[in-house]
Amino acid sequence: MQKIKSLMARQGLKSPQESMTDLSPTENLKIPSKEELRELREQPIDPQAEQEIIDGIEEIYFSNDSFDMVQHELQKLPTELNLQDLEEYRDRLKRQQAAVSKKVADLILEKQPAYVKELERVTALQTNLQLAAVICTNARRQLSVSKEGFTEASLGLLANQRRRQLLTGLLKSLRTIKTLQRTDVRLSEMLEEEDYPGAIQLCLECQKAASTFKHYSCISELNSKLQDTLEQIEEQLDVALSKTCKHFDVSHYTKVHLAYTLLGKTQTAMDQLHMHFTQAIHNTVFQVVLGYVELCAGNADTKFQKMQYKDLCTHITLDSYIPCLTDLCKALWEVMLSYHRTMQWHEAHDKQAAAPTPEDAVSTESDELAIDRSYVKKKLEHGLTRIWQDVQLKVKAYILGTDMSNFKYDDFIVVLDVISRLMQVGEEFCSSKSEVLQESIKRQSVNYFKNYHRARLEELRMFLENETWELCPVKSNFNISQLHEFKFMDQCRSPPLSPSRQGASSAIQIQEQLCLFQQYLQDGNPFEMHIEQKEEETEDVLASNGYESDELEKSTYHDYDSDSDVPEELKQDYVDEQTGDVPLKSVSRETIRSKKRSDYNLNKANAPILTNTTLNVIRLVGKYMQMMSILKPIAFDVIHCVSQLFDYYLYAVYAFFGRNDMYESSGLGLISSRLRTTLNRIQESLIDMEASSEATSMHAPSEDRKEKVPSPHLSQMVVLTNSGTLYGLAQRVVATESLVFLAEQFESLQSHLDTMMPAAKKPFLQQFYSQTVSTAGELRKPIYWIVAAKAIDYEQMLLLMSGVKWDIKEIMSQHNIYVDVLLKEFEMFNQRLGDVSRQVRIPLPVSNVLWEHCIRLANRTLVEGYANVKKCSNEGRALMQLDFQQFLMKLEKLTDLRPIPDKEFVETYIKAYYMTENDMEQFIKNHREYSMKQLANLVNVCLGSHINKKARQKLLAAIDDIDRPKR
């Protein structure tokens, strides 16, 4: 129906009802009737004219449906109406209306069939629509019934189920949110329990959950709170990491490392760890030093806490220096041990992580973990040197902060021991040579040792000037290793153990082979043990009254000539000392007696001969070597000072007992060129010869002379002019043999000194031993020669020989009296030796030197006496030989010295009387040991017997030629 209306509207047509309603009342009244319409149709009208009439209609009539045509026409009327005009206008309007009506009627008629047909369709459609409306009404009614009976109930159940699920999910979310809001309490508890991995794991899970519920407004605040909590955990984790620097705990560090791994900050943790170690070193040493400084300062107002560490070290007192240094090293040891254990933990952790397991043997670690492990390993390795460098710098500042030149020796040795142990720690810690520590301790040591050695030399001079050269009683088994000062050498040369003790010592040896970090990995401190080892030990080197026992003391004063007083083992010891062999059973009693006489007072304990000064020098050498073993950089300086101690002792013994102007005139070569060179060197380099002349002046010594020591003076208590004591023979023996004993100790220490000497300086040590130490025994000759020269009256023998008549005509069978007088002198000398031997043991080399000197002087006196003879016959020469043979025979019973010294010197001179001219000339050229006087006398005495005057002049000219170069 609607379609029909729309079609009519497009064609400008209206339904009859609408057409009727559109007409105004006036028009309705004027609608032509059917007759009029018929008339209109019957009236012939020109279509063109009709069209023109229609076209003449105003446009406004076709404008819209609401147009009021009556009003329009009334408005067009003029002001003054004219009936004719109005009628004409009315007729025109009617014509126009008629034309329009006719046009409409034509169109209606033309469309009538279609209209009817369409109208029928519309009617049918209307009927169908009414039927459809009924169907729809019934359907709606049925649907309403269904809705009420089924759909609303079922869908209501589904809706309620869905709402329930949503509410359940919401409740779960709310519970999760509630749990998240209460997480901070649990996190605090876990942090108090130091469960850092669990706290971080929980915090990360909470952050993940919070991101899931971020659409809730309350979660945004919770998320920021969790982030703050995570930062707080990292701060506490950093604090926990710093605690491992001073005391490493495996479980604690494992938790911390796992926590950083969960955070993905392994490399950051390692950087922080090294920073904490550096800070720990600084804080530790500062607190240790500060504690001692404040303790010693008492109530001083000085604010030490604001001082720099270097300045703080200068306030350490001498009394607290060593305890503070020990505590300082202990604290630093704890820090380094923690670092060492940290490295061990990472090495074990890496091995464990790298080891394949049965489940994932083929799988490999991720690249990120491999990079982290490589970074940690390199960082730890590089950190070793850095940590040790920081330790060295802190200890260096402490060492150099105090002037140690006035320290006691034992205290300074303790300092060196501690620093040496610390350097050993550095060697094991990072294979460092500790150059910083070595340089600092070397500076202090050189300064200290220079002052210490100077004081010790002055002290040695004082000891020597007050030394009475009495025997210091020590046990026969005395050895320098028994002294405290040489205890440090025990570890270098420990004696072999018996099988019963080897098992007990094996554990100790294994313990010593372990490095410090292995020994003290779990407990203890190397510096504590080192100080404990310094406990005092008792020395047992002195004998009571100089003898091993009362029986030996009693037997000492028995007559040494009695065989019953000599035990068999002492006889055997004596022979061993002579030859190194066990004596044969066929040795006669006379031989034993003669052997026995060569080493006086054999029944006295065979203890070393030394003085208190000798013992002090040995102790000093031990102290010097101990310092040298601890501080190898100054080894050469120490050995040089050790050599000065020996030089000064040797020079003092020479100056006291061996200096005599008669050496050169004796012609015996008592002082070798090597000994003379050594004495001259000592005098030039060590002895301050100007000190005595400046004793009364106030001039300060020059720098060169500060290194020298004045020559010592012999104590007035020592008397060397008494013939009853053989001119101080006991003191001479003690002095000389103590020097020899000192040289023997130096010889035993040579190998040890050589190992500590720098390679470039070893020639100095070799030269010292070859030119100085080895010359100690050579001082026996000049020192004992003075005794030998004064003990026997050689001048009396010359006077007695001058009274003998040698130009006899018959051969005599009786020797001259001067031989008996000389032998009597030797017997007296032998008795005096026995007396002296009761005071001090006279070793075999000493008795040999004394007898050698006496016999040699006696033989030369004989030659001198024979050279004074004016006239001599062949029988006189025979008498000379008889006298000399008698002298030798008796002399051999007094001494076992073989061969008799200068025996050929006398015999050759006597036999030269029988030589011919040519032989005599050759004799003069070959025997320069005789003086010009003795040779000239030999020629003059032979004149007339078998040498003529011409030959005499020739021989005297030959003697003069020999003497000319000497002049």
C-alpha cells in the first residue's frame, strides 16, 4: 500500500480521498458536477491552447500543499475594485481550473485499469497483512508462554553460575592481593633469618603477581612498595656481603651469592665485594692503630679519630709498637684468609657446576652463566694483587711511622719476624715478592742496624778493654747451636732422628710442609703461633767451676806426669787428636808419656777455650745472622758488619799480645804477608788512630771516622811482664785460642752465610774467609814467640859459649856445660808450662808452637854462638856436633815435637866448616838463611886450615854481593 502511495506521489497523483481533502471549502463548493465534467470533455479544446492555459497558471499554485490560494488571490486585489476586471479575472481563473480539471480527468481515465488492478493488489495485500498480524499476535503469545515457562529459568541458572565463577575468581584475586599486602612482614622475618635467596625469590614472585593484578587500583601502590622492599633487600644483602670480608662463613656466603644470582647481579656483587675488602682493610688497620693510640694517650684531648691513618701511625709509642703490629697483622691475616676462602669457594662451586650429571650430562651451561663465571674468576685473580698491595701500603705506613733506631735488639727481631711472616703470607697469597714491605723494612733495618752495630762495636771495645782474659767455663760439648741466638738455624740443619722419634716428627714435618693458608684455614693465626715461639728457653752451656764434674775437678790438680792419672779414653782421645787413629797396644809407656806432655793438663775436660767477650761476639754474630735470615735485602750490610766484629777482635788480640818491634830482627818470618795485609787493612778501614790524640779536644769526628772505632787498650789487670806466669801465657792462650775458636765457628757458619749472601757479593765473603778468618791461627806465632823469647835466657847461653875453647887438639867425649844449662832452662820452661796448664788447658797446637819457638831460638842462639868463635879446629867442630847431639837427645825426652825445628840449620852450619873453597862459595849462594856475620865468621875461621887468603877474599866478596841488594 505504501509502495502505491509513493508511486502516486512521484507522478503527482493523489487518491480520490486525498484529492478531495486538499480542496478548500470554496473549491469543494465549486467542483463541477458530472454533467459539467461531461460538458467539459465534450467541449472541443485545442490541446495547445489548453496547455497554454495551464502554463499561464502562477507557479505558486504548484509550490506546496499548504498554500492558501484564497488568501493569495485576495491579496492581489487592487485597492480600488472594478467589477468588470474582477469578472474577467474570475473567468480566467475558471478557465484555468477547467483546464486543470480536464487534464486531471484525462489522466485518471487513462490510468483507470492500472489503478483498479493495483487497488485490487492493495486490497489483497491488506488482507494478507491482517492475517500476518494475527499470526504474529499468536506467535508472541506463544513465545511469552515459552519465556515464562522455560527460557527465563534456564538462562537465570546460567547467569547465576557465571556470576558465581566471576565472584570466585574475584575472591581468589582478593585473597592474593591480601597476601601480597602482608608479604612485607614475611620478608622482614626472612631478612632477620638471613634467608636472602628466599626473600628475593618471594619478592620477585610478588612482583610478578602484582603485574597480573595491575588493573586493580590498590596494586599500583603495592607494586611500588615491593620495589622499595627489593631495594632494601639489596642494601641488606650488600651489608651481608661486607661481613664476609672479615670472617668468611661458607653457608652465609652461599646464601649471599645465590641471592645475587637470583637478582642477576653476579658481576656487580663481585665488584662490590672487592670494594668491601678494600674498605675492610682500611677500617681494620685504622681501628687497631686507633685503639692503641687512644689507650696510650690516656685522657689527651687530641682527636685521633679525625686523623689520617698515616699520621695516626706516628703516635704509636715504643712500648705498644710490637703488640699493635702483631694485632695489625692478625687482623689483616683474617681479611686475606677470607679472600682466600672466597676464591676456594668459587673454585669448588665452578667445578661442581661444570661437572656433568647423569640427567643432563649432554647439556651445557648458558653463555650468560659462563660469562659471569669467567668474569668472577678474572676479578678474583686480579684482586689478589690489589688486596696484597693495599695490605703492604698499610703496613708500610705503620713501619715507617716510628723511628726504630732505639729499639732493643730482641724487639727489633720480633718486628722483623712478624714482617717476614707477613711477607711469607704475601708469597703464598699472590706469589708476590713484597717489594713495598721489603723496601720499607730495609730502610728501617739499615737505619737501625747502623746505629746498633756502632753501639755494639763500642760495647765490644769496652769489653775488650775490661777483659782480663780469664777462661769462661763452658761444657765440653759446647756448641753455638745451644745459644738462643742460633736457635733459628735449627730448622735449617736439624739432626737426624732416631727411628723411635721419626714417627712422632713426621706429623710435624708434614705440618711444616703445608702452606700457612692450609695450616690455619679453619682456626688459629700464624702470627699468634710465631709470638708464642718466642718464649724463653734456658741455656745449659756453662759448667760448674769450669769442670764437667767434681771428679774431673779433683783429677785436674794431679801431677800430669803420672800415667795412673790419665784414663785410657783420654789417652785414646789424645792419639785421635794427633793422628785420627786408635792407639796400638804395642805403644810403650814412654811414648804415651811423651805424647801426653805435648798437650798439657789432658785430664781436664776438653772444653773450648773462650772468654766472656768471645761468647758475646758469638752471640752478636747469631743476632746479626738472625736479622740477616729474616731480612735478606740487607744481607750484605749485615755480613760486612759481622766481618768487622771478627776484624776488631782479631786486631785487639794482635794489639794486646802480638805487637812487638823484635819481629823483623828475628828473621823468623813470624807474620806472614797475608796476615800483615789483613792487619793493615783492618787498621786502615776500622781503627780510628786519631781518636786517642783527640780525646781531650772537642772537635766532632768526620763522617769517615764515624764508621771507625778507636784502638782498644789492654786492661791494667793483665800483667804480661811476670816471668813466673811465663809472661802472661795463660792470658795469651785464652786470647789466642778464643780467637781460633771464634774462627772455627765462623768456618762452620760459612755455608749458611753463603746461602744468604747475594750472588754479586759472594766474592767479598770468600775473600773475608780466605784472607781474614783463616789467618786467626797464624797469630799464634807472633804472640807465643814473645813468651818463647823471654822464657829462656839465651844471652846467658851466648856468654857461656863464648867462654868455651874450640881450638882444641883432641877429640872430647864430654859435652860442654852450656848444654846442661840450656837443657835446665828447657826443663824449667816445661815445668812452668805445667803450672800454667793447671790454670788453663794448653792445646797441642799451642804447646807445639811454644816448643818450636823455643827450640828454634835455641838453635839460632847455638849458631850465633858458633859464629862468634874466633878460632876453631876440627876437634872443636866435633865438639860442637857432640854438644848439639847431646842437646837433641835430652830435648827429645822433653817434647814430642818432630822433627826438631831448625835441626838442619845447626847441623849444616857446623858441617860447612869442612867444605872446600868451591863448595863454600856455593854454600854461601844457596844458604841465605844465615846472616852475613855468620857466613863471614865461617870463612874467617876456616882460614889457614883449608882456605887461603885469596879464597877468603873471594868468599867475603861473594858474601858482600849477597848483602848489597839488602842495603
